Amino acid sequence: GNSVTQMEGPVTLSEEAFLTINCTYTATGYPSLFWYVQYPGEGLQLLLKATKADDKGSNKGFEATYRKETTSFHLEKGSVQVSDSAVYFCALRRGLTGGGNKLTFGTGTQLKVEL
Amino acid sequence: KAGVTQTPRYLIKTRGQQVTLSCSPISGHRSVSWYQQTPGQGLQFLFEYFSETQRNKGNFPGRFSGRQFSNSRSEMNVSTLELGDSALYLCASSIGSSNQPQHFGDGTRLSIL
């Protein structure tokens, strides 16, 4: 079946440091890939997405590239801020054939950014 | 444009009771999905409804059920509550096609005593 593996947290960084959160996946066909962010007491917000190989999703300084050859979708940001502190979830959705909207999530990675 | 609205935000129940949670999707969205979030199991898919029909179902017991109304609003019901049902229940809506992202509500926090 489909699965998503994320690096364990928490990840603690100083403000303006470079961020990488690793995400790899197992899926048949051509899934779409997503990063969601969850702030305390809130639901999930879509951060970025990529729907096919070599697509790069980007938003608010975050980027991730869909790498089919390595089945990866690592999240990066060049300079993190305290306001980026949250839990980040990598997720996949099956491709268009018989997919529906079911998302399979990784376990989440907590990011703490300190001054 | 209003986001996904879930009610109530917090709920406390006792074992053996039943509960109904409500989700109002973004206007124009026809697909509603439900997820359970717990510290131990993470985010797990419960089911998806599209145009009043269940389109996908996760691996949860039959105590968990749902439905969708003609205005796309959805409810999920959990009967014979167990302590392990304590969780954050999240609802997500999308336009419907598999190419569109899902938008999540802030969830209903269910606590079982």
C-alpha cells in the first residue's frame, strides 16, 4: 500500500538557519505530493504541492521538488523564522485513476525555531 | 470566502455514549473527507463523501459512520465510544476532482472520560 516516511523530530534551529525536512514515499502509479503545516490548536494548512515528477512546489519561501527516481519530496527553506515553528506533514494522494481524495500522511515533524 | 467549519470545537463524552460531529465545507466544494489525529497513530483517513455517496473508506470499525447531505455538509457519528476514540477529528473539503487540494477545518477535539 501507499506510505510516507518523514524524518523524526523535533528539529530545533536558530532563526535564519537553513531547513530541510526529509520525506520519502512508497506508492503505485503517479501520486500527487503535498506538504501541510499545523500550528497549535489549528487544523492543517496546505503549504505546497506537486502533481508530477520534477515539479517544484513553492510557497512562503518553502520549496519541495517531486523526485520520482528517489521517491522523495524533501521540504526546504533558506532562512527560517520563529513564526515557522509548527508541525509539518508530508502527504500523498493516489493518482487520477481511481484515486478519490484520500491522503496518506507521514508522522509529522515538529520544527522549533529559536532566536 | 468562508473556510471549512467544524462544530463543535470541543466535546467531552463518556464511554458507551455516541457522538455526532458536523462539517460545513467551503462553498462549491462537493468532496468532504474525515481524518482522525492522535499522538500515537498520527493522521488516519476515516472516509470520504462526494455528492452524498461514500467514495473511499479507511480501516476503522463500523462504529464510525458518516453521511453527506445535498448541500455537501457532512456529519460523522461514532457509537459506543471507547477511551481510544479520544482524538482530534479533522474534516477536509475539496472541489471534487483528484487534481485539487483539500482544505482543512480546525477540527473537533473529542475527549472520552
